[in-house]
Amino acid sequence: MPKTVIGLFLALIFASSQSTAVAQQSPSSEDFAREAAISNEFELQAAQLAVKRGKDPRAITFANDMLRDHGNASAGLAEAAKKDGIRLSTALDDRRKKTIRLPAIGDRNGL
């Protein structure tokens, strides 16, 4: 996968994350890749929850699409990080752990 495609891909993932940090300057490559990996893992876990608890067939279809797409993203990110010598962790941070465990999360959006 060309570096420009990987860079664009990572930029899109990072832009869609709900990072709490306010960046005064550009993050390092390592910080950027780690945040992208954690954000991607959050999306995977949220989609798994939607498949497991979903009631609306459209929500389940969307969640399965998310699992496919974010699974591919995870593999691509891991490969790119390995080539660049960046060690990734997919362990969720406290904020995302709390969000994924909200008891009412399934009460919205047809879940």
C-alpha cells in the first residue's frame, strides 16, 4: 500500500476519533499511530456490541460493515506501523472504556 494512501487513511481515522487532547502542535508519528489504533479498536468493540445487542436489521448491517472496514483498517495500520518500527497497543483508554460500557448505549439508535 503506497505511503500516501496509508497517510490519507490514517488522517481520516484520526480526524474521526474523539480525542480529548487539544493539540497545540502536530502529534509525533508514534502518537498519531497509537491514537489511530485505539480509536479503531473502539469502533470495532462498538460494532461488536451493536451486532450482539442490535434489534434493527439496518443497525446490525451497518455494524457488520464497520467490523469489516475497521478490521481491514486495523490490519493495514498494524502493517504500516511495523514497517515504521512503531509498537501499537489497542488497549482502550479510560474514556473509551467508560463509553463502551454504558448500560444505555444500546437503548439508542435501534440497539
